[in-house]
Amino acid sequence: MSRAAEETNRRILRARDAMDRAYAQPLDVPALARIAHVSEAHFARTFRARFGETPHRYLQRRRVERAMSLLRETDRSVTDICFQVGFGSPGTFSRTFRAIVGRSPREYRKEATATNVRNVPTCFTMAWTRPHA
């Protein structure tokens, strides 16, 4: 791998790490491209090539993963969780959650409670419930 390719990888990983840390913040491609010190088009193209999904979809999936955890482990309302993980509206949150997980946040919570996921080791729960979409 060339030195330029390694540097590009580092820059893209820096932006992905920022998404992992600040998933609840309003992040968009221009902001992420600035973190990576590349153009918006180059960032979006390179991110998709490296990780197999767009930056927007990656960020949505990270937010949904966090929401899944909060739905399993807390009694907070779905609306509170929606805003806590960075979604701007409950409708967008529910639509995105269903697209990634395959059921609504309320259905997911009910199912997680019914199967008593709370007593399963965290490492197993995370692997078992990780969205695959």
C-alpha cells in the first residue's frame, strides 16, 4: 500500500472515529470531510469504498445500535431515546429503526423484555442484537 493510500485510510478512520464518539451530534458529510481534510465528494466516495456503506447510513446504524441498548436497558420513553441518540424527529427515528432492525422501537423493547435479554452477558447481547442491514 502506498504512503498516500495509508494517509487517506488514516483520515477516513479519523472521521469514522468521530462518528463513533459523537454519534448524537449533528454530523454531515461536509463536517466529516473537514475532519478528514478531504473534499466532500472524495470523502463520501472513499468512505463507501472502505466500509461498504455511505457515511450517513453508518451514522444512522451507530445511532440505532445505541438506541437498541437504551431500549433494552432503560425505561426511558422512545421519544427521549430518539433525541438522545441524535435523531431529529420520532418519525425519522422509527422509520430508520424499522429499516435497520426489522421492527419498531416499541416492538423491539417488548420483545427484548419478553425474552429477558437483560440477564444475558453484554458481549453476547451485543453480538446477537447487532443490526445487519
